[in-house]
Amino acid sequence: MSEKTPLLHYRLTSGSTSPEPKNVPDRSKAKAGKGRLWHGLWAKETGDRKLGVVFGVVIPTLLSMFSVVVFLRIGFVVGQAGVYQSIVMFLVAYLIITMTVLSVCAISTNGALDAGGAYYMISRALGPEFGGSIGIMFFFANVCGSALYVLGLVEAIMSTFGIPEEGSAVVAGLQVLPSGYWWSLLYGTALLFICFIVCLVGAHIYAKATFVIVIIFVVVLTTIFINFIIVGPIVVMLPGNSGLNGTSTRTANYTGFRRHTFEGNLLPNYTVDYTTGAMMSFAKVFAVMFNGCTGIMAGSNMSGDLKNPSYAIPRGTLAAVLTTFITYNVLSLLVAGSCERNLLQKDYNFLGDINIWPPLVTIGIYSSTISAAMSNLIGASRILYALSKDNLFGGFLALVRKTSLSGNPWFSVLVSWLLVQVVLFAGQLNTIASIVTIFFLLVYAAVNLACLALELASAPNFRPSFRCFTWHTCTLGILGSLVMMFLINAIYAFGSIAFMLLLLMLIHYLGPISNWGYISQALIFHQVRKYLLMLDVRKDHVKFWRPQLLLMVANPRSCTGLMTFINDLKKSGLYVLGHVKLGLLDGLPSDPLQSRYDSWLSLVDHLNIKAFVNLTLANSVRHGVQNLLFITGFGGMRPNTLVLGFYDDCIPEDDLQGKMLLSTGTGFDAVTPSIDRGEQRSPFFPDVRGAYDLKDLGEEEYVSLIADAVKMGKNVTLARNFNQFNREVLVSGKKIHSHRRMTGPFVDVWPLNLLRPDSRAYVDICSLFLLQLACVLQETRAWKHARLRLFLCVEAGCSLKKEEEKKLRSMLKELRISAQVQMVAWDQVVELHWQRRGGKVGGNLAESLLNEEMERQEEVEKEDVFQIFPNNAAQMTDEYICAVNNLIRRHGAPKPAVRFLYLPRPPADTSLYCTYLHQVDMLSRDLGPTLLIQGVTPVVTTDL
């Protein structure tokens, strides 16, 4: 039979999967008279049919790991590699699979395990993307594996019973079957149909069939061991295609146990494989041998039909692995001590030749091969059924969910059978055999990865009762599986990984959101907590400063433009959306904010911004903002800048009205149905404030927010007119023609405190803070074409004008800031201020510009910045402020995308808060998108 059987046709692959869903009616009562023997051998059944350790795990795993390899490849391994290297191969192979078995046992004992086996473990641990991609590959591996075993069985039958080609020897009375491609396809179709009928009936027939097969297998294996003891030396005729030339002998010796025979088989002797014509090596022999060690998932894939998976899977799988390891090694030693090297290398079917009844080994080969084909077919159907139940591919697999009255997924069995039939048309499957093995190894690596991720995440709920594993064993399992993949075929290994990644991305972007829990979140939490503890605020340095922003949002419907702009301004820093809901927890049955987080997070996804959300409940907006400033963030990741919308009488617009949001699977307080089920209306938020609706806070409370933030050492930014900001135009790359060249949008910076023109410090901490924020904005991708314009206010007749500009440019160069400096004459404007104070314009206002800027900065840093609140609010006239506003607008051509203005600190006298807000309002009126900024912390340095 082995004469025409290619080497790879008998590679073993795992594939026994969960035969049938667990909700299956009990039929044992109806067959009490005939089925008591079977009922006694199976585990005790109550209600649903459940399998015990032996029938549910041990037998499927043994049959999957043994298969035809024990009959046809033991001699091949020993003959090529010798005893020493054979034992090394088995030790290495079983070390790899034992690491995977330990991971399987750990996951299976960490809670309820449903049908799906390895797919269920991986998907529930690593998420739907990884689990779904591995599940698809597992399904195709089982489909191809079933076809592989069917064709291997057909070729084995044809080698014994097929009519030989012209010129070949004829064995009278045996070779009666017509040969040829179409005849082989017909025989394969018939054998596959038998497997299909067994799987279509259900798991109980499959279990009975495996029981019969395992009895045959044990009998054959027992006779093999007995033969080595009772059979004396004989001469074996080698097969005709063993690669011998006319002068070489066509016989080899079975010597029985002889010392010289054993010593002759100790060392390796790699030669040409007579079935494939390929030169053998350690890697090639190890790859073939390793196929006989796979199949460890057969028991765990029966999880849906096991009475107690957490009990059966560890004990059954480990028992099967230990049994096969001992059997392979003992059989290798027996073969090495009784068979000459020539016999082992030139006749893979020598166990039948030396058997007391040769057809017995042939029966064992046939039964084990048909068992493997059935196992892969039923495994493929159960994996497909599990994928359809999880709805990872939408309605594409909807029909596959159909089951019979007894719960058998007959439609998935039908689809799997049809796919196997398609693969049968390929004929020779040597290439597919390698791909199948690589697919299974990738599944093993994924199981180890799942266990490793659960272990590293240190989740409190990961408490498997099986504790004989560590992250070291998981890592060894991953590395071992990957090494074996590339050892078998590097090209196919790369292709399989690429195929898995493609499936992963498709499921990630097209698949639905699951509620299984994502291990990635646990791993991220574990790492973030560790690094947050390492982020020491005592080691902060100004040269590593970055903006960490808390944007207060009253109603996100009216400020989506500002939310996207602040996302550009954060420069890889912390960005938090804060919201205060007025009310008290007293008298409420539960926290009213918990149900609103989903809506906010969905909006964050919709706007494609990288922000956290922090909501609080308070009796006033001021107390709520104070709470957020105190508690938001952890360690070194805490907001250093408060961003507020401007307090004015403008009627807000609803930016989310009519906008569509791709469904995220989260619950919304209210959604509007859409024709497309894949989309929903934007999440529910209160309607925007109407013209006659009262605001949640007054003018004095609003200014108090600014004062509170400054007292707490936070920078403050007031954002105005960002309802006019259109980021889409900016991102689209539209530019303005100016003097026949293409220029980007402008960002205007006015670093002088325009509401305090008599201030000595022209360049102070706040001015440098304005420059830093503008530079940060320019460095973002959307603003990379923006150009900074720095406006320097001086007197027209100033003799130091050029010197001042030179010093300013020198400072910008030292700070590595690229900006266009424009000198602005404002004599007429500043005269209005001095006339109001009863004085005259004396001296040069820019006389101190940059002369002692570094000394002044050091002086300011030494001051108690939290107690300096100038009482200059009453000194400004509306006429002066309007003149400053007109000055800014006159120097805004071309129109800038955004302006940065100096925001003075609120006065110490709270009775002047309304006057202060009025002046800031007049200063920034009709200027387009504007940021008024008060910086209190140093943010720039010239040091390396």
C-alpha cells in the first residue's frame, strides 16, 4: 500500500472539534434496552448529552495525534535520523506542544467554556478580530485536512486494490478497482459522503464510530508490540519504487532484537526519500515527525459536548499527550533494535510486512485515516457554526446558524462537506498538507498568546484552577510554534501570517462591536498604571513641557469646531473634555452621569479626536470646574491649561443637527431611526440654548472661573468665535494666492497686554506662553502650512524701532520659532489711554523691549504669581478698547485662521469682574476665531 503513497499525504493535523451544540435532547431513554453498554461507557448523562473525560477528550486526542503516522512514519524517522536524533526530535516536539497544552488547560479552567474550542478561547481572550481571523483559518485548515485524509485513503486503497498500470506487477484477486483521476475522484467522493452522513446524523454517531476505531487501533498497535517479541528474523521484499537500481538488492532484513542492529541505527544517515525523491535533512524529518505530535486541540474542541470541560480538558489532554509520547519513544526503540537501516529507509510499510497477519496493519491505516477525515469534517462544521453564532460577518453566515430539532448544525455540516468536495478536485495535496499544518501551528501560537496576555494583564478574574503554567511556558509555546511554521515552509508561514492580518483588519473595520471583553484593554491598563507611577512630577522640566488641556463644554452640540481645534493644539499632550451637570446626589437613586459617558465617547469617536471625558455633578458650575481642576488626571498627567468658551450673548448653533454617526454598539439616551441599519443619529445631548433661555452661570461666576484657575497655577484660555472655524477647509489643503505664490493660513499673535499698555514687561511669561502655543499649533499635521505673524506695537517715531525688531528676531531664533515680525504703529491708540489717566505720552513704550527680557522673566518667576491681580480694569475706556480692536482688525489682511491675544488677569476686586469681562468682550469682538490666553507657567527655554 505504501508504494505509491507520497510522504506528505500522511501528515497528521489536528481537527477534532466540538461535535454538537449542548442543547440536545436526551435520546438515551428511548434506547434504554439497546444502548445500556454505550450509556455505561459514556459519562453519566442528565438532560443534555454530555461526554466524559475518556470519550470526550482522550479518544479524540489520541486518534488525532496517532493517525497513520504511527504506522507509516516511525520507521522513516528512525531510519533517517537515528535513535539519538529521533529522541531529541520527540523531546523538542513534545516540549513545544506541552507548552501549548498547558496554556489550553489554563484557559479551559478559568470559567465556563462554550462550544468552539480553540476559537472560543482565542476570541474571548484576544477579542473578535484576532479570534475571528484565527477561526477562519482554523476552519479552512480543517476543510483542507479532511480532503487531505480522504485523498490519502483513496491512494492507499488504490495501491492495494487498484488495477496497476501497464507493465506493473499484478496481485491476483486483489487489484480489481479501475484507476485514473476521475476514478480516484469518484472513490474520494464516496468516502467523503460516508463521513458526511455520519456528521450529519450527529455527535452520538460520531462518538460511537470513534469508539469502534479506537478499539481497532488499540488491537493493531498491540499486535505490533507483540510482533517485536514473537516474530523471528525474516527477509522483507522492498517495494518496487524504493529507488533501487538494477544492481542493488531488493531485500532487507528484520533481525529481531540484536545489539549490532541497534548500534547501527544510533547515528543519523540522511538519504533520498524514495516516495518524493527529495534529499532528507534534520529539518525536513523533524517537520514530518512533528505532524504526528499535533492534534492536541481535539479534546478542547469538544468543549460544547463535555460534561465538565474544566475537569475533562486538562486531565484528558495531558493523559493523551503522555500516552503518545511514551508510545512513540518505545516504538522507536523497538524499531531501531530489530530492523536494519535499509528496511527503515526503503519500506515505510514494513510493520505490515513483519506482522503475523499483514492485513491487520492495513485495516489500522484505513480506520485511522477515515477517523481523521471525519474528525476534520465535523470540526470544520462546528467552527463555522460558532463563527455564525458570534455574528462576526453579519448576515453572510446567517444560514449556517440553522440547526435540526436535536440541535445539530446540519447546514454548517452541508457547507463544510461541499467545500471539502471542492478541495478534492485538486487531486494531489502535498502543498496543501504543509499549509494545513502551518494553519494549525498558527492556532497553537494564538492560544499561547491568549494565555500569555491573560497572565501579563494580571486581571483579578483570571484565576484558573490549573496553575502549572507561567508566562515563560506561554512564550516558549509561541516561539516554538512560530519556529516550526518557518521550519516547515517559510513562504507559506509568511503567507499565513499575512492572511491572518488581512482577516484581522477586515473584522476590525467591518465587524460588529462585541461584549466579550478585550484583553488589549487589560494590557493597556496594566502598562499605563506602571508608567504613570514612573512619571514623577518632581522630575518635570520646562524643556519637556507640553500642553495638557481641560476643555469645559456646556453642550457639545454647539462647540464641535472648538473641540476639534483644541485637539490640534494639544501636541500629544493630555486632552480632557469636562462637563458640569448642575444638581446634587442627595435624593437621587443613582449617579445620573454614568449613563451619559457612552454618548460622550461616541461623540469623541465621531469627531476623531483623542480626548478623555470627565463629567461631574455639582450645585454650581464654579464648584464643578474646581472639582475637575483638582481631580482630573493622575500623577504627572494632569491638566495645566483650562480652556473655556467665551461668555457672550451669541445664540449657539447646533453643529450635530442632521449629522450621521456610524454605530458603535453603545447605548444612546435617544436615537433617531435611520434607513441604513449601520448608522444612527448623533448621540443624544440637550438642545442648544435658545435666545430667551437663561445661562447656567452669571458674569461674575464666569470671571471667578478664570481667577480660580490662576490661583491653582493653571494657564487659562478663552476661545471665542470658533463657530466660524472650518477645519475641513484647512485639512483639504486649500491655500491662498498671495503675490503669485502659494501660502498657507495665517496665525496672528499679539503678545502685548493690550489692556495694560503702561506695563513695563513687553515680553513676559504670558507673552512667551502665547508664542509657545502658536508654535505648537503650527507643528501639527493640519497646520503644517500655517505661517505665524507676530505683531509688535511701537511708536512711529521710535529711534530704537530697528534695534527692537532685531532683538525680537534674535529671541525668536534662540527659541527656534519661525515667525514673520510686523511692526505696528499705535501712537494714536495709546494716546487715548494716557489722556484718560490725565498724563501725556512720555518716553518710548517699547524702550524696555527685549533689553532685559531674561532678567525680567527671572523676576516674574520669583514673584507670587497667584496673588498678583492688578486693579487696572477701571482705567480703560471703551473708546481706547474699541481703537485697539480696530487696530487688530486693520492688520488682519489676509484674514488669519486664528488669533492669539494676551488675556490680562482678573482684578483682585470682585466688584470689577463685570467691567473686566466687558473690556475683554470689546477687545475680541468681531475678530473671528480668537484665543485669549493667560499663561502663568514658564514653557520655553534656550537650554539644550
